[in-house]
Amino acid sequence: MPLIKSISGIRGTIGGKAGEGLSPLEVIKFTSAFAAFIAESKSKCKVVVGRDARISGDMVNRLVCGTLMSMGIDVVDIGLTTTPTAEIAVIELKAQGGIIITASHNPRNWNALKLLNARGEFLTNQEAADFLKIAEKGDLTYAEVNNLGLYSVNDTLIDLHIEKILKLPLIDTEAIKKARFNITIDCVNSTGGIALPRLLKALGVAEINELYCVPDGKFPHNPEPLPENLGALAESVVKNKSHVGFVVDPDVDRLAIVCEDGEMFGEEYTLVSVADYVLSQTPGNTVSNLSSTSALRDITGKYGHKYFTSAVGEVNVVEVMKNNQAVIGGEGNGGVIFPPLHYGRDALAGIALFLSHLAKSKCSCSTLRAKYPDYFISKNKIEAGTDVDIYEILNQIKEKYKSHPVNTSDGVRIDIENGWVHLRRSNTEPIIRIYAESDSMIKAETLAKKLLDDIRELINSNSSDD
């Protein structure tokens, strides 16, 4: 599997021949380039390094830390941690950058380098382009022996992260304690197993039932928090008579929720419900990406504020949030970004805000979900062969549907009556994603199928022309 280089980092599979996937040579190459990139702004630099619990993490961590030191960079190794914790750590430790070793929702044979700038945020498009230029040029100078970077360990950052969450004015720990919540969690045997129990205890949750909370990287199911992967959690929520169930991905920046009856709250509605709570307490605008549900638009309008869309990708959402003074934002994959804490998707902050909302609403999780407008999204994908010109395919789709409102800021999004369809090349996998939303699942699936058929027809037609 070839490397995927994007604003989401450097991602690939572990193992195989050199030059294929995320080999040790590639780890060293891109870590060296990142060190050179951040060192351009300061003579002596510090970088935070953290990782999720996947099996290859320790090996990659050693390569990353050693390479940074060889470039004269001081390393603060924060060990097994979450992506949002690492983002906060960069700011708190006044580092010039950060590397999070995680492939997020990808299977166990994947890993990645997620790169952070001095603001504790993912590299902007321009920063990523500059970094990749250094990597491809390969003209790097390593430090002399007296100038090697220093190595230190700091394992206090998850606790600091939780302390910061508890200090947020919108987190109502008294209401949470009074609710006497019984909660079941699925942490897919990664670092959520460290962070979530600590957070829930600090919030005053009465009973915590732990499912897959051993951080050994042995994912018990596909780690992406989608309904088809959450059967065990749903069953456990009902068995434990829990008020709610929470599941996070391996690096804890995505949050999905299961209601007390075992039904899915819907990953699209994680952000919607949290935004509803935030907007009820704080006036302001909201942002989500083009592939996220229109329910956030509706909720924002209910409070008389403006909703904005961005291209897919955390860095793009953050840019639009800053430009429009958004008080809450994120992505429909369960990613909540709450600026008073930091500009990054944060499942821990999402849990604390959601529990404050649930406690204050004095209703069940399923009743809370029923308060929001019902939209249905059909999420599909097509494997993109190396000989397929995806951009040409998308251009042809845009031309075919030019009579409809079309947004081309990120792939092609076509708005239709009672819904939309969004086609784009994935930032993290070699696939074309096709998301369609409407006011019924049948309509959404019909719309998605129509576009899937269009894409297949264009791929076949273009291949025949060759």
C-alpha cells in the first residue's frame, strides 16, 4: 500500500518492502523533514511526541524520537496518550511542534505521523506543502554530537487535559454527580482505556462499565466507531442498564454514543447535541464540514445564529471556525471542536459537554436524540485504482449536474431538494467517498446509488477511451 500524504499526516501500512507503506525509512525521512521544517523558525526547538496503543506504536515512537534528537530537537515523550491531549501538550509545554503516532480509525496494520504546529493544531495547507517540499528535496543536515537533542518523559498530560476540561464553565459536574449516571464505555483497547475512566471518575459518574479498555492495541473489532462495529457495546449498555454508552476511536478524537435502549444516537448527532447545549449557554456561530448533517444548520438557526461549512479535514474546519468566530464546530464523524479548550477534535471534551447536557435536560438519552431533526446519511466508498483520474471523474460529475447548486471547494457537493450528495477523494485512504443525505434513508440510499452508478459508468467510459 503506498503512503498517503495529506493535511491529515503521513499514513501507511506497516511491513513489506522498503518504499512501500510506512517503513522505517519513511518514518525517518518524514520525521527528519518535519524537524527541519520547524527548525526554520527557531534555532533550538522542542517537539512533543505521543502515540496511541496500536501494536506498531512503540517501534515507530523509537524511530521518531531518535530521529528528532539526531536533528538537534529536544523531545518530550508523553507516551500513550490521545490526539487532543498531545495538541494541548504542545501549547502547555511551549513546544514548537508535535508528532502523534496514530492512524486514527484505520485497522491495526496501519500507522501514521500526525503533525502539529506550534499552536497545537494540524499543519495548514501551506505548512503541509512546505514540509512535503523539504521531504521530497531530501537535503537535510543532522546535528553534530555536541548538538544532539535531549530526551525527556512527561506522563502527566492526560491528567492536565482532564483538569482543563473540569474548569470549563459549561461543564456542570454538580449536575452530573446528581444524575448518578451509569455509563458503559468501549475504548477499542487503545488509549481511551486510560483517559475515559479517569475523566468519568473526575466528573462524578456513579458507575463505569469498561469494555475493551486494556491499551494493548489488540483491537477487538474494526476501530472505526460506526454502528456495524458497536454490537458488543449496545448489548452491554442494555445488560448493564446504563444511561448511555460511549465509544471512541484509537486516538480519542472521535466520539459515538449509544442510547440506554441499545440504539445508536448517531455519530452525526454527537456534534449536533453538543452544539445544542453550547448554543443554549453561549451565543455564536457553528461550523461543520460539507459531509456533515444539515441538522447542525437547523439547530444553529433555532438559536438565531449562522452556520458555515468547510472542506473535510480538521484543519479546514478550524480555519472556518476562526474566520467566523464559531463557538462550537467539528465534523459529522463524531469530532467535536470546542475553542475554549483548544482547536482540535476532542472526544473527552465531547463527553463532558454531552453529560452536562444530558444531566441538565433530565431526560433519557433516546428522548434527547428524539428532539433533533431527523436526517439520514448513506455513506459509501469506491476503491480508486492507480489508473483512475479521480479529479477528471469529479469534473465530469460536476458538469452532469450543473443545473443544481454545486460546491467544488472539496470535491463535488450537489444540493438537491431535501438533501445533498458529496463526492470527494479521501484524505486518509485511496478511495472516493460518496455521502448522501435526505429526510429518509431510502431517499439517501437512492441518491447515493445514482451517483455510485454514475461514477462507475464514467470510470468504465474513461478506461474504454484509453
